[in-house]
Amino acid sequence: MTYSLDLDVLKSGEGDIPAPCVRVYVKAYGSDERGLIYITPECVSIQEVESEIDRLKKELEEIGIRAKREFTKI
């Protein structure tokens, strides 16, 4: 299960989509008064930054596996 990123699967025939396609979207984020969008919490150490980067990589890997499954259905 992913936390901040996810996979959007569009089947052929949905809207203007001629063939199945997928795309990654941000499903959870924070923002600030400057309009910046954050996909991690505030990190106060390099260990926290590395942990968040690892989490995002794992999410993208999981999304990649799901996307591959969608394309093998074709």
C-alpha cells in the first residue's frame, strides 16, 4: 500500500484515451503559505531525509509493479 503516491489506470475507451495508460499521482501531501507542495514530513536529520527517500523509492517500485501488471493484461 502506498502513502503519498499512487497509480491511476485509465482503460481504453475512458474519455479520450485510445489505449490503456497509467500515470503516477500524488494522493497525500502538505502545503504551505508559499504554495509549495510537500510529499514528506519535515526532516531534521539526514537519517530522516534518507528514510523518506527510501519510502518514496519503495512506493515507486510498488507502483511500477502494479503498472507492469496492467500492461501485461493487454
